[in-house]
Amino acid sequence: MSFNTALSGIRAANTDLQVTGNNIANASTVGFKSSRAEFGDVYTSTLLGGGSNTAGSGVNIQNIRQQFTQGNLKFTQNELDLSVNGEGFFVVEKNGERLYTRAGTFGLDKNGYIVNGTGALLQGFAADAEGNVSGILSDLRVDVSSQDPRQTTGVFASYNLDSNELVLESTGQRFSTNGTGISNAILGLKEPVTSTVDIATATASAGSPIVVAVPSAGPPVVAATVLQLSRTVPGNPTAQTVNITISPGTYNNLTAVANEINNQNFSSPVPLNVQAFVDTDGNLKIRDLAAGVASDLDISTISGANALTTAVDAITPADIIVGQPKVTNDYASHTLVIQGPGTTAPVTYISKYGAGADTTASELNSLAGISATARTTATVLREVPANPGPPATPAKPFVNNTGTFTLNGVVLTSSTAVDMTDLAEEINKLSKSTLFGITASVNETTGDLEVVSATGRDLDFSFGAAGDVVGIIGSQGVLQELDTITTPALVNSAIKVGGEITVTMQEGYSITASQPTTPVSGGILFGAIGDPTFFTPVPINAFDPNDQKTFNHATTTPVYDSLGNVHSMRQYFVKQAYDPADPTTSPNHWKMYVQIDGQNVGDPDPTLPSPDNIAPTMASFDVHFTPEGTINRSMTDAILISNWTPLGKDGQPVGALGPLNVLQGGTIPVAEPPASSNFLIDLEGSTQFGSVFSVEELDQNGYATGRLAGLDVSNTGIVFARFTNGEAQVLGQVALANFASVDGLKPTGDTMWAQTFESGEAIVGAPGSSQLGNITAGAVEESNVDLSEQLVNLIIAQRNYQANAKTIETANATTQTIINLR
């Protein structure tokens, strides 16, 4: 029996060596759990044998127990390296068999399934498209293909609008040059003519009412002569006079006479605005110093008789040139009395006769509370229409054969009677230089040339040589014609078109008087303020998305169309005035305007004429806040963007889903999946407090096409897929399992265990629930083998083996002694 006892000890020691060696061999195996050999003694006895004196029969192996203590965590760079921090096992499936492991070295196979090194599939709870995790255990899979885009159907934002912001918009008054003669085409002289009297050429009887000249040849002045100069101007019937005395024997040439006339005139108490001079032909003349004034000049003899008086007395109407003004826009001088807010003194503004609209607008702009703009429009006809007469004239095409057609003094050389395109191009090339602010275009219907001065400068047309034809129409439709072919004298003529003025007054300003300056001369600029159509209410500083001074706050949010193209939605917030008489307003009232890619997205206005009745309008929504600063849902509009057609960078539709406006049935909530480009904006949580504008929260549910960029696993086992479009999608949740008796699990190799009857049923759940541990991503659980302990166990097992061998040796020696007895 001693041999058997020792042999059982050797077997036990050998098993202990095997278990210890296996532990040492797997000291670096991820998820490995060390084992220990558990032994029991063996006793034999008979049914009636005595128990107290029975010798043992050796040792047997009761159990090889695995130690499921926690191993250390080793952090790696692989997000799919998982470890369980606490109780529980990863659930995997291999060849249809469900197994359990603590080794979390996982990766993706070619189909995107999460697998371990043996190809076993990691089990978990799959998620739907909305990220909702189910409770059904299945293979966890990562879709490595592109993520389909999602159209924006909702923007969820909360802002703080500064309650200290001022109302930027007000209501003013606007009026325009609506008087008679505005923007008519006026025909007149190219240059002014000065009133002049030629004394030397006088041949008629004395007493002519015109100044005449003294002959360059003739006897010298020998006796004192007294002449009277007089000047009468239009609008003043009283003549101004000056007496001139020519002493005898003093002057023997006309230059000296002219000088003496000028000296006595300008030294008189009230000198006349005239001048005596000798022209290049040697003739003595007297001229008005005011060019273009139709003044009546007269020189007559009071006393004396000599060559000078003879010439004066011989003046005829042929020796007289009456002054003529240069062509003007014929705008009369006009008086406006402007009353400012409160008790400020009124301001009187008087425009000048013939002043260009640009000049008048500039002067008005210098006044407080007033802003003015000017614009001039004229049409150069491709063909002057026929006139049935009398006298009857045929149709005449535009002709510029001489190349001397001028616009505001700039010569235009383009000549064609068929197409005005070359002339338009020539003008446009000069619009930033010599013809600053003047542009031209050809009317596609009539072929006429339409010329516009954006500054309101007068438009002046003329020819520099005979042989051309042009017809000009101002904005009032009056035609003026320059036909230098049939009337060469018209070369000295020009056609001028004046501009129109639009005046805007700030809130609190008014016009108390509007009337032409007396006497009335020319066309009246403005009508009477009693006319109900004189003033038009107009918003001042009205919202303009391109002018930052017209809105209080703005912010930009990306939105996506159904093809995944990103677009820029810009929201503008404008504080509104409060009118207690208007129930639609409130003390905390704002307007929110919305544009996408700079285009309007508001529903069309069916009341407008075609085609404006189908065009998008500016999307605007009323936003109200309570006195506590929170959003007033009962007064705030439901915000639905229902007229957005996604456009590309070229301004053309990209082919994504189009709008479904409210008139066509667009409503809130937006259907899922979407059938249009509509989306809602939810401002829940927005406030109006006394602090700077801020974006508190911002989210929108759309995104572009994305490719897998990485994976994240939370401590509760939630698997997130990160995509290049910035989105993160929940793919599922890693499952963990635990057992009533983990000692009852059956090792199957590859650091995996199988359920047995002794382990009990697997309890599967989410990490962190019940008694299950949490997941640590990017880390693996190392073997829980303690090498120091195992090396000591080797020594003990070795000694046990040697001692049991010694027992056999001793038993052998004893047996040999018995055998040797003879």
C-alpha cells in the first residue's frame, strides 16, 4: 500500500507542477485567470473497520479551481481593446456556440463585425437608425461604408437677446420731384450768347436803343460829347443809366475811348454791368458782362456832335446782339421750409435756377434730418419717329457719321443707325472716368439707348459738326430732335435732360411750405404739400441684410439639403418699437429674419402682380418675450422655413428636395422622412436679459455624407461611430454576462469559457447595471497570475515530488529486505 500512497503523492505533485506551469506560461495572456490545484486525502476502511486506527491511502485531486480575481488594466491605442472593470464576461459567439471571455482584444473583420483574435463575434444590443438601443442580443457590427446624409428638418437654438438694445427702425416721410417740367428734354444753345452792341457798323438813324461803335477811321473828337449808357434786364422794367463825357481834343483812337467809357462807368455811384472794348477787327463795342442774359443795352447822344455821336446815332437793330442763355434743365428756383422736431426753428432752403438734381440733392443732404438722392434718365432713340406734320417729316434713324456726338462734353465716336450696342459699350467704358456715374443699356424691345446718371447729373447731348441726327426723350416723354443734316445751324444747339430727386425726412421732420421762388421761371420742382400724394410714409433704417446698421444681432447656422450639401442659414434679430395701441406689438418684441445662402426663403405674396406673386419673400417672424425675459410662446410665431430651394455655388438648383410652402400644404411638424426642404426653427429656452447677445444652445439634425473616422466605447458599453462629417452615431451596446457560480464555467481554450450546469444560467445585461462591471475602452485586462507566488509553488511542488519519490525508495528497500530473507 505504501507504493500506492507514494504514487498518488507523485501524481498530485505532478498535477500541481502542471497547474503552476500553466499559470506561468499564461502570465502574459490577456484575460487569463490563474488556477490552483486542490487536493484531498484518501482513506480506506471496511464496513465494520475501526475508523480511528485506519492508515491513509494517499492523496487525490479534488478540483483545479480558477481564480476570477481582477487583473491589472493595460492601456493601449486601440479603441476596440475593451476590459471589464468589475464582474462580468464579454459574450462572444463562435460557430454557433456562445462563449464567455474576459479577454477584450477586439477588432473589425472585413464585414465590419467586432471579433476577437479567434474570429468569435462580440455580442451586444443593436441600435436603430435613431440611436435607440434594443434589448435583443445580436452580433455587434460597424458599417464601414459611407454614412448617408440627413436633411435638416429641425434647428433647435436658444439665444439671449440684449434687452438694452435700441430700436433701429423708425417711420419718416418721403417726397419726390413731382412738379411740372421735371426730367423733360430741353432744346437750347450749346454755349451762351452775350448781349453786344457794335458801334462801328452803325448805318441807320440815331436813337437806336442799342450800343454802337465808333468808326476806326475818321476825324478826332474836337468837341465835348455827352453819351448816356443804359441797361435793362428781364424782369425789371427800370433801366439803369450812366452818363459818359468825352472831352474834346483828348482821344484820337478807339482804345482810348473804350478805356474812358469803362473808367467813368465803373467809377460812377451805380455802375452798369457792361464793358466797352475794341474787337480784333478794330470795332468799338459794348457788351454785357453777364453772359447769356437777355439784357437791353442802349447808348444815345445827349449833347455834342462828332464822329462818335455820328456812329452812335447811326446804330441799327442789325448792330445789336441780344443775349441768350445756355440750355438748362429749366428747373425753377424752389423754396422748402423744413420744420425739425420739438421747438427747433424752421430751416428755409432755396434751390438755384437750373441747378442739377445732383447739386440740389447734395445741398439738401447737408440739412439735419434730410437725406436726398438723385437720378437722371434719358433715351437716345434708335430712330426718330415720323411726324405727320405740318410740316410732315419722315422717320429718321440715329446718325453719327461725323463722330462728334457728345455726352456731357465727351465725344462719342460710335456710329450706327441699326444697333446701339457699340454706343452703350463706349459709354460704359467711360463710366468710371470722364463720364463718371453714367451708364447705358440697349432696350431689348425698342433698340433705343437708355442712358442713366446714377448721381443725378444733367445729361447734355450735342453735335460738333453738321451732318448728324439724334432724338432725345426725357423721362416725361417729351421728344427733342437735333437734325444737323437738314438744319446745320443746330450744331450750335444742345439737348439737356434734368434729373429727379427723392427726399427722405427722418421721423419728427416735416415740410411746412413748398413753393417755387417768385417770380416763377422754369419748371416747378415740387408740388404743393396739400396734395395727399405729396408725402409717402417710409421706414427709416429699414432692415437690410447687407447693412449691419439695420439689425441688432445676427448669427449663422449650417443646414443641409437632402443630398447632404451644406448651406449657410443666417438669422437676423431686429428690435421692434412698442405701440400700446397695436395689440400685435409688445414692450419686448423682436423680428427674426431668415435667409439661406443670401436668398429669400419666405412664402410668395399672391397679392403681388406676376411674376412677383411666385417669387420668394423675406422670411420674417415675430418673437416676443415676457417681462421676466423668457420667450412668450403665445405671441411668438411658429417658425417654419417653407420656401427654400437649395442652390449651388453657381446659383442654380442642385436637384435636392424643393419647398412645400404653406399655401401648398406645408405645416409643422415636418414629416419624417422629409418630402420637402422644409424645416422648423425652435427657439425654446431663448431669453431677453440685460446682457450681450449670446448663443446659449445650438443644434440641428442634418449632416452631410460621412466616412467612418473612428469608434468610441463608453463605460456603459455604448459603441459610437465617429464620421468625417462630425456626426457620432450609436451603433449598439456591448453586453456583459455573469453567473451564479463562475467556478462552474468550463474552460474551452483561447481564454474563453462555456456555460455548464454547475455555473447556472448566464445573466446578460448592460455594463454598469445590476452587479455587472463597467467597460474601459482602450485597455485590456492582464493575466492575474502572480509570478512570485507561482515560483514558490514550483519549489513546493518539486519538494513534494522528491519526498514522495523517497517514500517509494524507502518502501522498495523494505520490500527488498523481505525478499532477501531465505
